[in-house]
Amino acid sequence: MNTPALTARVPHIRRYQDWLRDTRGLAFDDYHALWRWSTTDLDAFWQSIWDYFDIQSPTPHTAVLAKNVMPGAVWFPGAQTNYAQQVFRHVQPAHAAGLPAIISENEKGQVRTLSWPELKRQVASLALHLKAQGVQPGDRVAAYMPNIPETIVAFLATASIGAVWSVCAPDMGTNAVLDRFKQIEPKVLIAVDGVSWAGRDIDRLAVVQELRAALPSVQHLIVQRNLDTTVSVADSADWAGATARNDAETAAFEPMWLPFDHPLWVVYSSGTTGLPKPIVHAHGGMILVMLMLASLHNDVGCSYAPETLGERFHWYSSTGWVMWNAQIAGLLSGTTCVIFDGSPGGSKEAPDWTVLWRFAARHQVTFFGAGAAFYANCMKAGVDLAQCGDLSRIWALGTTGSPLAPDVQAWGTEQFRRIASGPLQADIWWCNISGGTDFCGAFIGGHRELPQAPGVMQCRMLGAAVEAWNDAGEPVVGQVGELVCTQPIPSMPQYLVNDPDGARYRASYFEMYPPGHGRKPGGGSNVPPRSPASPGALPPEGAVPALGRPGDRDLPKSAGSVWRHGDWLRVGDENGEGEWCVIYGRSDATINRHGLRMGTSEIYSAVEGIPEVLDSMVIDLEYLGKESYMPLFVVLRPGVVLDEALTKRINEAIRQSLSPRFVPDAIFHVTEIPRTLSGKKQELPIKKLLLGQPLEKVVNREAMANPACLAWYEDFAKQRIAAID
């Protein structure tokens, strides 16, 4: 269809506020008042999200937040949901409007369009196939798949029958995938024969065979012929056959209703001292949070709604990054998702950072999202958007994955000012967000009606009780501190796999600060309800929204601890004014390379598996305004030289075991790796040192086993800082 011209639009968050006024009698003077209400009256806020998006359940919920503890919050008990149910609500109206569900293209230029009815039919066919293989609710289905429509079909089919989904990208090596899938013991493995990347076809059948052999829990293998290979895989089902069914049973198929907290998928966060953490999220939490974030903060609309007719949502991602989950969540709102499979920067022999822009032009993308590193590479390459085709329908640019440098945002703004087709492009809106795989959402993000400034995010998200805390565990504004979240969010993990007592979950996010500290009454079981929870009910005439209770004391230890996220955050500008938020980088040792997060222990396992390497330490120097730089320090056996051959072997070990994304920028031979008295590698102190902080402020020599080695790292830091200044 011909999509309508780009015109001014009323932001969804404005419509939501109007709805609150008309249905709840709640009015707010500014966004801060709205945000504060959303984080201090959790029952009323999350009920409003349920009602505003008309979430369906065949059974009523008996409470909103039945148990307000962290971790362990209990949301919407009694309600039943299913992610696929919410998606398929849009099949008839979207199809009647002539709008597709998915438009996809790969780097070979092969374009496919999947209609809403065909999406549902394929999902039904695969779901019935999985059921015929004995897949039951709670069983795990693992996928080794790229960013193609088939992966979305596989996910929705898995979710529709109550099985639990998990996916790894095909650029991940065998060891990295097994470190994840072994923990969840999948019953079914769905995999591709290969991928096309940077101008090359890469056969992955050998890896698929290795995965099956190393996963004894797998009872059934489905192979999708992404490269159209003719090689058959023994004892496997063909994707085409599994999704070909088209009969009365497929037509009648409906996703099953599941409890609100039924597991939806397993995603993997880093394991800095061990295996990656397999994080379980629930159907209900994902539906609520994804709808709220996409609509109210990203302002992405339903493609068949009159006010956002023809909306096309694109966020470049691999399946190994949580932004893949965010991309497909557009389907929850009835939005056409436009996906690209391949390298965003062309090939090594012929780099081309216009690939995604030309793709967006061809498919009339309206919301264009990518990692911050993508925009930085475009600026460095001198990309001229005027030469990239018709980009006149893009009204928003999304970015995440790392801090967006101010000069990069300013470059993009100027590019769109030069090609502007109207006021929405003359001052293009940057929807800069920051969140995490851990809770599959965002803490900080965009707001169409707030001021924007380069390198700065506009506000804390609704429902996200986010603060920056200083070293004393006190909230600060206008200063950089630890990002914490003091109230539960429905998308926070249900649990970690193989963590029966929750000890690893608590240690990962909740043990930095004492129980009860910073936890305030906010709804649920901690305080009596302050707003009616029944749909459509109005508060007493003249009521005003509860905006928190100044002076409230901390809750008792039984309420649990605040969530510590692992980012450096500043709330407000340098003077502590405004809604501005700035993420400065990671405050922990997590490595985030081009959207894929991995713990340092996985890198050490690959590097220290080489006989010549005795010890190692890797540092990711991600920080606002600084170019990402990841050095690797290695201790070698006596007499071994770090020559070109050994450097190549180290890089290849990382490339094959983990992913090419984690190949270091440089490797340095050192005599010792700094360690604590207990033997822990001093990653964070060295990271802070390399970012310019004085040695005496980042490390306690008395707590170190080998403080004498610090002199080398201090000198290295001085040389690096001098070189980049």
C-alpha cells in the first residue's frame, strides 16, 4: 500500500494522560509529577496500563501487586495471558487495512513480506508440530537462528503452547551457545543451515551437529534452510514441512491461556565469575512492559490505527541482543516490523555504512533504531543521508547499547535537517534509551514532549523508580552515581534457571545494599490501596494523585533490597535540574560489544585455554563521549613471546568460542594480573584507572595480593590518556 505522508502526530503519552484525566480524574502539572505517581502508587499505575491497553484475560486478577518485595514481587494473581494471544488480536483489523505483519530483507537483497493471516497460520502449524513431538507447557525450545521471519514464527509458536523460548545468534561459537543451552536443557532445537554475513555465506551445519551431540536433552531437531543447502541432516525435521500445514485444525488453533507469571523466554546476562545467567521472564510482565515502553515512551503506533496509519518499526539487532525482543514486541501493538538480516556495515573488503539507511528508504521505515555504535560508525565513514534514498518517512531515531556521544547525535540531527521533508525531520527526535537484558526493558528513555539535547536521555521511564546513589547509598541529583531501582517492575526476572534458593539472583542484583534500605511504600502488600483497582473506576470527587510521602522511612528488611543495575547514572543536569538522564557507561565488569553482553569469565575461558597463556584480564572502556576500547592483558609462560602468530591464535580462540564481537582491540603482555587477597581479578579498579581516575581513589593496596604490579597499569593509563587527549 502507499503509506501516508509524514505529518504531525499527538504523542501517545499525551493521549494516555488525557485518558487518565477522563477515566481516573488524575491530572499532572508536569512529567515529573506523572513519573512520581507511577512509582509511588504502583497498584494504580499498573492497573491503568492494563486498562489503557485493554489487556484480555478469561479470569480476573485479585490484586495488582499482591506482594511488594524485591526480589519476589507477585503481580496480577489470577489473571491469564499469552504473548501470542496479544499479537493475534491484530490479525483481522491489520489485514483488512492491507498492512503486513513483517517485512524482511537480507544483505543479498532478498525481500519477503509476511501477512498477518500467514503469520498466524505458520505459527499454528509449527505449534501443532511441536505438540505432536510431545512439547508441553514449561518445556524449553532452543533456537540457533538469525534475524529472519522464521525466528519470529518459531518464538510465537513456542509461546502459544506454553513452552519456554530461548535463542542464540548464529555468530556465536559452539562453546558460547552450549554455556547457555546446557543450563536450560531444551527438548527441541531449531536451527539454520547457515547465514549470510558481510558478503559471505557461512555454513553452520557442523555447529548444529555439535550442539545436538552435546545437548542430550534435545529430542527433536528442526532445520531451516536459510542458505537453501541440499545437505540433509539425519533425524531432523525440515522447517518447510513443519510450517506447511493448512487445514481445519490450524485454522481453529488458538494460543492457550496461561498464568500471568508463566515463563515466556530465557535470556542470558553476563557471568563475570561463572556461566552466563539464564534469566526467566513471564508472559504477563513482558506484555505490559513492552506495550507501555513501545507506545508511551518510544511513541511507536499501531499500523492500522488512523492516527498512525502505515507505521513501520525497525530496530537493527541480532537475535543475541535483547533489542531483538524489543523489535518483535512491535507486533503486540499491531505494528508492522521491518527487519534486516546481515552486516550493517557491508563487507571487510567493501565497507558500506549506508546499507541500513538504503534498506530503510526502500521499505518506508518510520521509526529507525540501532545501536549507538552504528551511528558513530556512520559519522566516521562520512555517510551522507541525502545519497541514501527516500528517507522522508523517518520521524524518530532510536539508539541504545552504549552511551551515545553528543557529537554523534549532533551529526545525525544535522543530517536530517539537510534532508528534512517537514518539521518532524527538521528537528529529528532521538529516542535514546537505556535498559538491560536483565529485566528486558528500559529504565531511562524518551518522551516526545520533553526537550532533547545531544548525548542526553530525556527522562526516567514511567513505573521505573530509578535513582542515582552515591557511595554512601544516598540518592543524588546532578551527580554521577550507581543506577538503582527502588520499586519492582512487572518485567523483572521471575527467577534464574538452576538457582532453586534464589541465591545467585539476589547476589547478581540485590546484595550491594542492605535489605530495606531505600525501599519505600509504593503499593501492593506494603500499604493499603490508595486508588481503586477495578477497571474504569474513578476516585472520589476532588481527589488528587498521590505523589509520594516525603519522610517515609525505609521499609523493613522483609521488603528486600533495591535493584543495582551496574550503570553509572546522572539524574538532572549538572545543577540537578530537569528530567535529563545521562548514562556514562558500565559500573561493573560486564562486556557489551555491539549489543551482545558477555561475562569476562567466558573470555578468560577461551583465552586461558591456550597453553601459552597463564592468566588474563579484559577491560571494556565504554564511557560517554569516549570511543569504545577493549584491551586484553595476558600473562604468558616463561620464554613465550606475544608475537603476531600468538596474537592471531588468541583472537581466533575468542572468535570461534564466543563471537567475533569480542575480539579485543589490542593485546598486551604483562607480568601480573592485579588480584585481591582472595584472588579476584581487579577489573573494575583498572577500568576506572584507564578512564582517568587517580590510582589512590580506585584501589586499596592493602586489600591486594600483588600491589606492586599496579605501577605498570598506572603508567599504561597515563600513556593512553595522553595519546587520546
